[in-house]
Amino acid sequence: MIITYAKEIFLSDTKAHKSMHVLKDSAILHENGYILAIDNFSTLRKIYPQAYIDDRADSILCAGLINAHAHLELSHMRGKTAKGQGFPAWLTSLLCKEREEYHGQIIQDTCHQAYQTGTRHIADIASFQAGRTSTQAIEENISLTIFEEYISSFPFDVKKLSEKIQIEKDRIEKILTEKIQLQKQHNSECQANAFQSKQCQNNAFLSSQLLANTSQSNECQNKQPLNTHLQNENIYNIKLLDEEICANTFYSLAGHALNTTSAENLLALKTYTNQNNLPFSIHLAEHEDELAMLFSEESDYAQKISQALFQAKYKAPKMRPVPYAKKLQLLDDKTLAVHCVELDDADIAILKESACTVCLCPRSNMYITGKKAPVHKLIAAEIPLCLGTDSLASNDDYNLWNELAFLKREVFTSLSLEQGIQMLTSNPAKILNLPLRGKLAKGFYADFVSIPKNIAELFS
């Protein structure tokens, strides 16, 4: 057992989206990657005198971060797209042959950066081949919600699509099984060394909900005497993954946008996800050209999109994005509406009524169009919000702390740290249906991270 002591610990309130409860000078008791208790340090130390002490007295802890919207497959497009010239120009620069190339090492480097800066789960949009980024994510101890994204009006067979997803699930399960065997061997060696007064030190989070990066060796070091504080270290008793927890990478479906995916296809996708109790993701009200295309077929952008993606002549619905999404029955408590920049007050009222969750991507919006979502109005309406980095084709990194800092400095200066932590933890965990992530509580994963000092100072 390990007792991790910290200056402050952010706990999610039991009432979703309402508030964050902060404990001061408290500690987390955890073992095998799970939280056993959270209490003041002296109480836990008295009850569990044999536990090792992980002293983080200068740290503020929160649950592992969740990136609610990303495109890992575009990681190699960083710095190669039009910046600040509007969505049509950005899209034109993106739609090149290089876009569909697969760069596994770059994706793994991106996942490595994400993990090192606190991200533990990513909602990844897959436009080309669902699941092909999962190998790199697993190697970096990051689990995924993979959204198979569908674009165009060409009809598709939902049954065949679900069969394709099952093939990917089987492939991931095979990878997991192989890693479990390697981890089992490693655990046995560590346990043998521990019996001989040695312990295993791991620099990465190795627990029952994520796989170890088996390509990196873990050295066994001499065991510290009991009651010794182990400063700035993560000491974990490694536990072999349970079969039911192996499925930490989830699959679902997504529609690209109202102006790029036909109404019939969007309804089919949403029906499938609802029937299977899955989250549904869609880019919604992202830019003014999307808005214009929903009212008219005449713009150059509308004509290019309709020629490329629609079988029949495109007919504009003559409605704003949010009311149109409501009409198509796409908005409910399982919908993750991404971007939501072009909103008016009536749109916000609909989003509130539908109980959907909004994912903000402020740096991506600034990169492409230079516009900002009405965050202050969304918060005032008590609409649950998440944060996503989007892709490196419209962002500099996958560091969610940088995303939060930008939101605070450039979009909504009145944002509190509690609100920001909710956007990165409990809110995305709820919409993505991650039952053991998103907050620090008994029975949840002990994948807590430290809030960087510059972030704490920014919000102080």
C-alpha cells in the first residue's frame, strides 16, 4: 500500500457538473492502481503504519486528464496547414495526399507528450482507419475512445461498420493479451526480488487499468525501510490486468458535421450509438462557412463540399446548426458537440435543454478562424463542458494544461481552477462513459496527476 500526501486534492462532487470539492493537507491511500481511501494524512498513517509514503507536500493533485477531442492520425500535419485564413483555406491545405499517410512514430511521440503532461485517456476521431492509433496509445499507457467518423452522403451499412469495429476490438485484445503475459513475467520477477528485500520502482503509471510500456525496462532497487518518506517517486505494487479491465479502449461512431454528412447517415449513426449506449460525437457550429452552407448552396465552399461528398444535388436546410441538429434528433445526454463557436442565445438554450455536453477546442479555433466560443454563456447556462486539443493540424501540442491556460487567458478570464479541472476530468469521463475515471474517490483509478505550478499560479 502507498499513502500519497499532497497540499491539496481535487475531488469531484457527487452531483455531476456542479462543483469540485477540494481537500487540503490530505492523502490518498492506494494499491494496485486503485484508490482505497482518501482522508487526512495522520489518520491514514495511523491505520496503515506499514504503507510507503509518497510525499508530494508541495503538489496539488487531480484525477488523470481526459482529452475529449483529438485526431491522432493527423499528428504528422503539424505546421503544414493554413493558419488564420479561415476554414476553407485550412481545409484546402489539409486535403493533400500526405494527410492520409500513416506515421506511427510521430503518433507515439504525440501520445508520449500527452501522457507526460497528465493525459490518461483520449477521445480520438478516426477518419481513415479506426483503431490504427491504438497501438501507439497503449504503448504510452493511454487508453482511447475511438470514434469511427463518417463523412459524405454515400449510404453505408451500419452492420458492416459494426463488424469492422469488432475486428479492431479483436486486434486490440490480442495486443493486450500479449502485453499481459509480458507484464505477468515482469511482476513475478519483481515479487521475487521484493521477497528478498527489494522493491520495484516504476516511473510510469503501471496499474490494473492501463498496460505497462513493456518496451521500457523497470529496475528493481533496494527496499526502503518502513516509515521512510519516498520523495518525488511513484511506487506501485504492480497487479496483473483483469480481463474485464483490459477493454479500456472503447469504440463508437461519429458524424463529421451537419454540412458534410447527410441527414440520413447522421440519423443512422446516432440511432446505432443510442441503441448500444455509446457516446456520439459531432463537429457542431464550428465556423461561419458551415453556418452559411446550411442556409445556401451558392458559395464556393458549399459547391466544393457538395460536389465531393453528396451524391444528389445538395439542398440547404435553411436552419442554424443547433436547431437543425435538434430537428435530426442528434442532441441528447449521449452527444458530445465539438467546438460550438457560432452560437446565439437560442442555440445555447437548445443545448441546455438537450442535456448534451460541449467540447471546447479554443486553440484550434484560434488557429483556423481566430474566433472564440461563448464560454461565459455556456457556463452561465450550466452546460457541461470539456476540453480537447483537436489535431496537430490546428494546434501546437497535446498538452491539456496549455489548452486550459489559453482558455483562461484568451477566452474567459473569470474561469476558476475548479471549473477548469472539471472540464479535464469529471465532465469528459461522464459523457465518454468512463466509470472509474474522472475523479478521485474510493474504488476509482489511482492515476492522479499534479497540477503544474504555472497553472496553479495562473488561477490564483
